[in-house]
Amino acid sequence: MTETVCLPYGPILGSDIRIDTVLLQRTIDGPCPIYVEVRGRETAPAIVLLLGLGMQLDEWPRPFLDKLARHFRVVCIENRDMGRSGRCGPDKNAQDAALGGRASQVAYSLFDMRDDVMSVTRELNLPRFAVVGFSMGGMIAQLVAAEAGDRLTAFAQICSSAGEAEAPIPAATMKRFERVAKGFESDAELIAHLADDLIWCAAPSPVSPSEAVDLATAMQKSGFTTGGYGRQLFAITSSGDRTEYLQKITAPSLVIGAEQDRCILPESSHRAHALIERAELKMFSHTGHSLEAHILDDLEMWLLGALGRSS
């Protein structure tokens, strides 16, 4: 049975949702309402999935979610300020002052986003869970893993950082991110820029121009806003040194990096691996900042092994 709760922003994209695998659609109340989707059996080991800057739930590849749901209770969280989750400020004209480094202008931090996730785990009555995060989602997942303590069964990050005070984002990429945060005059201009960024970030992983435009259009229609994007970016750049939190992660852990990542410096994955006591490291060559099928296949196999050991 599917439970649908009235949402604070945007429609549910019925054409993209497999009702046979989605058991629950819900918005969790809090400082910023958080939209979640749950798949799989209620009694199965739980996995919480977190996405990156400006991303929405539909960007998790559907075959990956369906495969996980055969074995796990899969909880997909849409980060605050994006998609069907609530907003923490205006949809446009993100706080330009924060781009100049004025932390007092930042609406929230990665720690607030961690608290969103912890609230979801309590509301869904998850006594124990694993957490997996991609990019910014990996940064949030690190803090969740440190906070969860014995509740955590496993941790994995994909193309993410090592909790550095200065985000390990190359200057050329940061320039692109800041351009999005400033907003655009029209939806067409936004879609064109997002499509170009999708190709840039994924390279050398192949994304055709038509695929990029289709995805950018879907993002814009389903709740992407430059204001929310800007506030998420400010959270990444203003949350301080978090390396001590990685050292608190004691559950079985996997750090996945991409050798050709243009968005997060690959050496940051090596630093994260060194900080997390029980971590394994997998670095993928000929791969960019992208949720590639071969990466997700490896992750699925690792989760099956790790959660089998921890259950």
C-alpha cells in the first residue's frame, strides 16, 4: 500500500514512480519539511540514501533502487531546499553576500542537514540503519554515521570529501556552482546551464547533450531552484573542519572515489579512507562525478556483505 501525504512543494511525478516498489511517500515535519520515499520490506535491514548538491530523488537510477529493495528497506531522502522537500528561503536570488564568505548569511549547515536525516530515522522507527551518500550526501552521511553510534550498521560515501574545512572543489567547478547560485533570467537559460554542468561533472562518463537537456528539464520541473541550490552550496563551504567526525565512524565503511572526478578532488577520497578506521577504498578509473552502474553494482555487493556481517 502506498501512503501519500500532502507535500509542501511540487507534485509527485507519477510517471516516474514505480508504485509496486514504493511502499511509502511521506513528508517529515521539522524546521524544513523533508520528503522521503521508502521501498522494500519493513522488516528488512534499513539503508538511508542521500544525494548531492541540487539533486533530487529521481536521480537515483531506478534499477539500483529496485535491486536494493529486494534485500533492504530503502529510505531515500530528498535534502532540504530541493525537490519535494520544504524551502529554507526564496526560490531565487540566493544570498549573494554568502558567496563573499559572510558565514552569518548562511541559512544552515551540513550539521542541520544531518539533523534532518536523524529526524527521519526516528520518525520511521529505524532502530538501526546503514547510510550511503553521494557527493554532498556523503558529507552529510559522514556526520550521520558519527552521530548514530551503535545504531549504524554500515557507511558508504561516493565521490565525496574528507570533511575538510575548505571544500575540495576545484576552482573551475566552484565557479560553475556559484554561477548557478546567482540565478538566471529564464527557465531556458537555467536548463541550458544545468545541462552543460551535467556533462562537465560526469566526464569522462558519457552523457549526451540530449540526455543532459532532458535531465535538466526534469530537474527544473520537479522542484530545482537556484535559491535552494545556493543555500546548499553555502552549507558545503561554511560548515568548518569535520575531520574529527570521520574518526568517530566505527561501522564497516566503504569509500568510493573516481579518478577523473572534476567536482571533488579524488585525493579527498584517499584522505577519508585514512581517517575512517574500518574503511575500504575503491577508486574507479575512467569515471567522473556520476552514479555509474558499475559503481552502484559494486556498492550493492558490498552492502550485501557488510549488512550480512552486521545483522
